[in-house]
Amino acid sequence: MEFIKLQYVYLILMIGGLSSLFLGPKLKDLSKSIAKITIILALLISFYEGNFEINTNIYENLTIFCSLISLFLATKKQNWHYFPLVIMATIGAMFALHAENFIYLILGLELCSIAIFLIMALEPMQRSKNSALHYFILSAFITSLIIFCISDIYVANKSIAIKQSLSNFNIAVLITGFGFKLGLIPYQAWFLRAYNTSTYAAISFFSLVPKIIIIKILVTLIPSDFYLNLLFIYGCLSLVVGNFAAISQTDTRKLLAFSSVGHFGFILIALGLQNQSVLFYLLIYSLTFLLILCCLQSMEDKNYNIIKFKGLYNENKLLSILLTAGFLSNAGIPPFIGFWAKFWIFEALFKADLILIAWVAFIGTIIGIYYTIKIISLIYFGDNINKVKISFSTYFISLLFLLTNLAQLWSS
């Protein structure tokens, strides 16, 4: 049943992607509509398990959902190539998520990466094309490194299955390659440049979809002491440096980029704990991040400086409350759902007697709260001159965010 369902998903995505591509720039609105319908159909098929049961594969459903939101965030000025490219990247992501060996994984990842490279290059600014080229060159080098590692795994084990025992050298190379894809410290350079030259629609896609794939693969790998220690090291480094660097940022996109680095540091720590907190954190972070992006997209201007938040409450109270809720949840402040995601990781760290890592995570969280308070103080004080119009995607994500918070409070 699973294989047949995947065939339908791939078929719908391919037909929709080709249809959106062949319509061209003259029928841009129709191309966008077809892309949306395609992703919605793929999401519905992905959710339905058969016999009126719901598919609980969070990675698969979340990937398609993020693709859908990125299409809704696209403005009228978005290049028409963006829509078929999102579908192309989604096909690659689905291919990688269901890969059982490294060859299929690389094929899916690279299909997704090529589409992301083209999405980054669509912006008319020259620096966007420079960022895309920077990402392409570094990505090609990292992919070559991963392929070399796969060949070494095959020579040693006569197998290219993902779920097998690996040597410390292979683990180190794979973590380095996947760390680049995640934009972890010290591989964050391409990630920051990509954020700084992209629209919110593009950011909502490439900041989540490739990372969901990598987290799924890291969960699949058979853990060893060396593997877990590497996860803790990369996690602590990214958590502290990412949040600390976010303090000095005045560009909202750079601030979100460094914040993302910090959050995926948290996710790596959860991965090292080998429990279900990683999946919950990934889900909550994705939902919160999309809520913030939808709110930012509703502020109709090209000013990315955080000064744009000044006095927003006087202009639009609802948007201010939604943005405040998103940032508070992102910082892990109760009673919002982001608090529970971090709380379960802290609880697991103390139970595992990893006190030092818990202190590092606590320091990173406090730093994150500091720049969150700075943004919120801007929202409620001063005068705002920005035009604000809340989009459908903002209402939709806000509703999901509210329901998730209520569900967590009820279960608690």
C-alpha cells in the first residue's frame, strides 16, 4: 500500500510540475494555481493511509506542507519559474525521505539542491546570483565528499544501506556533509548569504525542506558513542554561537538565519539523546517559523531592518499578537508550545545526567530570549508607517499554531 501511494504522489507531482512549467510566464497565475492544487493533492494522498486511517509519517507530511506554504507565500512579483521548481524540489525531497540506501539518498538530495540553487538565482539582484553560485560550488564539493564516503562504506561493508554500522571516519565525513546542508556552525556561510538575498517565500522552503530530510537520515543512522558525541559537539556549538550572533543582527532575515542555526543545534542535542523529542521539536519549530514568516510577509514593504517592527501594534493589533506569539514560542517561553519542545529536551538531559550540555542549552536559550524581548519591545512602542495586510496563509498557520498550543495544554 505504501509503495502504491508513493507512486500516486510522484505521478501527481510530476504532472503538476510539468503543467506548471509548460504554461510559461504569460499564464503565471494559472501556473501558480496548478502548483498549489498539485501540492494539496499530494498532501492529501500522503495523509491518507487507507481504511480511513491517517499516515503518521511526520517527515513526509511536514515536507509537503512546507512546500505548500512556500507557494502561498509567493507574491505577484515572484518569478514564474519558482512554482515548478518548488514541485521539482519536493519530488527530490520525497525521493530522499524514502531512500533505504545512500545512492537513492544522494539522487533525491541533489535533485532538491539543484532546484534550491535555481530558486536562489531567480531574484533579479546580482548578489542573489552570487549567493546561488556560492551555494552551488560548496554543495558540489560537499556532495563529492559524501560520495567518496559512500564508496568507502561500500568497500568496507559491501553494502550501501543507510542503516548499517559505520566506522568513525565515515561518521565524521557524513556529519560534516550533512552539517553543511543543515547550515550548522561552522558551515553557515552559504546559509546566511542565501537568507540575506531571498524572499520570505523562498526562505520558507529552503530553510526547512532539506533540513527535514537530513534529520530523517540522522535518525536512521545506527548510533555509536562517537556519533552521539559528535552530535552533542555540533549541537552545543551551533546553539550558543547561533543565538549569540543573532543578538547583533538588524536585518530580520539574518536574525532568523542565526536563530535557525541555534534551533537546529537544539535538534542535534535531541538527536544525541535518542528519543522522540527530536521529532516533536522539529514539528513545533517548523510551525512557529512558518508563522513568523507569514507575519513578516504581511508587512508589505522591502525594508528588512528590525526597525520595521516599531509601533506595529498601533497599526495592526492582530498581526502584532500573532508575531509576538510566534517569537515567544520560538524563544521557548511558556505557555506557548515552543516551551514544551525545549522542556522535554532539558528533562531528558537531566535524566541522562548530561548536566554540562544542559547548562550550555540553558545559556543558548537565555540569549535567544534576549533578542526576542528586543523585537517584542519594538512592536509595542513607537509609530509604524508600514502597510499591513494579513494574508490567508497567516490566518491558516495561526489557526494551526493555536490548535497545537491548545492540544498541548489539554494533554498537560
